[in-house]
Amino acid sequence: MTDALTRLKQHPAALWVGFALIAAALAMLPFIVGMQGQTWVRVVNNALLYVMLALGLNIVVGFAGLLDLGYIAFYAVGAYSYALLASPHFGLHLPFWIILPIGFLVACVFGVLLGAPVLKLRGDYLAIVTLGFGEIIRIFINNLNEPINITNGPQGITLIDPIRIGSLSFSGTNELAGLDFTSPVKYYYLLLALVLVIIFINVRLQDSRIGRAWEAIREDEIAAQAMGINLRNMKLLAFAMGASFGGVAGGMFSAIQGFISPESFGIFESIIVLSMVVLGGMGNIPGVILGAVLLSTFPEALRYMAPLQKATFGREIIDPEAARLLIFGLAMILIMLFRPAGLLPSEVRKRELATERAP
């Protein structure tokens, strides 16, 4: 039985069959759980956004081995690209299918702008530079409201258009036909479709020559260069691809929220996304998805602490926000001690740890 399962897992189509079954199960989720209460849908939508971010950062950190502490800057770039082009701020209300590719490309360009100056840096130096880049973007957004008001500064941008697909104007009338995304359930299906596309791209990249080149760079840059791999182009491609997924996630965040401000893109968000990648298992796509889902839904579970404490003790003894940070820090310490490769490490990472521990 075990041998049969092993052969089944090694079959080339096994991965895609499993991928299709999971996609079908997720598509049926609203019908299974029920659409009456939409609180859970908002939680899942938030988790899907973080999955997109974690998969994008995994390309940079997990595949190419480049530490990026300013990844949330690309999230901000995508969010503001959508907000500026789909709000009354500039009087532009471009359709979704135009704005999202623009956010994708703008974030990709910013990824190249970050990657170009740091090609020679590794380790702590790379972390410091990327951290500074993320803070620079946030500060620029916070202050670009004078002398020309571009981002509306700390007040943020409001009245962002929701997503509308298939808008058509009938002759002689002002009526529009199309699909308006006015409910969390509709956004759930759109986010799910985007996440599945990003997972597909990640799987194909990992199994391609580009993915193997990134893995070689992560393991040993000198050996990779000796094998004929262009380090500059491969690193820039990793930064650009990872940033582009962050830009798509940012655009979706703007559309769902209807309001954005610089406070949504602080350094803590970058740390959270990096923690998702580390917790799940760097370089392993299922592990990264698991880490993103766990860390994004964990705060929602703690929201029930306050009512539970009041019902039990008559007052709130522990602040849920403080408890969230405390438990989060403790969980990361335990993971680093007992599962340094993550909850679902990749096979390469398992071999590396086994080699390091061997006498």
C-alpha cells in the first residue's frame, strides 16, 4: 500500500490532479458553509491576500535566497496604483482589467529599482537596504500631498471604486451591464482565481530552468556563476517577479477596502509576511500557503478572547492585541528551536539540515 502511494505521488499528473481537487473544494466552500454569515468570508479573503503576498516573497527569499525586509513596499505601490486610477482623487475611474495590469507592471519596475543597487549584497547588508527601501516608500506616500497632492498624505484615499467586470453601455441609455463585486463572496471567488493562477506560476517557475538557476544562486553564488548562470539577470528577475505579485495583491486590497492610507503598509506588515514564509517552510509552496493561512487567521481567533474573558471573569484581564503579539513571538521562537526548516519544509531544506546536523 505504501509503495503504491509513493508511485502515485511520483506520477507527473499527481500534482495537478491534487491542485484541481483542492481548487474544486475551495470553490464549493461558500455553498458548504453557507452564505448567510459573511464574517468568515472576509477572514478568508484577508487570508487569500496574504497567500498572494507570501508566494511573491517566497520567490525572492525561498527560491533565490535573497532576504527582503521591505517587501510590503510593493504591496503599497500596487494599492496606490489602483486607488489613484479608480477614485475621485484624480477624477479617473479606469476599469479593473486595465488598472490591475498597470499595478502589476509598476510594482515589477519598483522591484527592478530595488534589485539593481543590491546585486552585490548578501545577508545583513541586504536586509538593511531592503528595510530602508520599504520605509522610504511609506514615507514618500505619507508626504506626497504637497506642493502637489498626489497621494493625499496621511489622510489616505477614499471612495475607491469596487471592481466591476464587463461594463457595457446600451445605446440611448445610461444603464450599464456587468458584474459588480459588492459582496465578500464575489471577491472570494476572484481572489481564489488569482491565487490559483499565482500558485500555478510558482509551480511552473520552480520546475523550470529559471527556478533551478535561483536554487543554484541560493546555495552557492560562485558555483552558480561558474556554471554560466547570469547572477545579475536572475536576481533582478526574482525581485521583479516577487514584486509583481505584491502589486496584484495591493490592487485587490484597495478594491476590497475602498480606502487606503500609509498606516496599512508599515514595517510590521513586512515582518508578518516574512514570518509566514519562514513558518511554513522557505521554498516550499504548500508550506508557504500553510504559514500564510495560519498567521492571517490567528488574530481573528484571538478576537474572541475579550468576550470570553468578560463572560468568565467579569472584565478583560489580558489585552487581545498584546496576547496576539506575545503568542506570535512565542510561536516563532518555538518554530526556530524545534522546526527550523518550517512546518512543511522543502526536500532540499530537509537535506541541508540533515547534513548540518550530521557529525
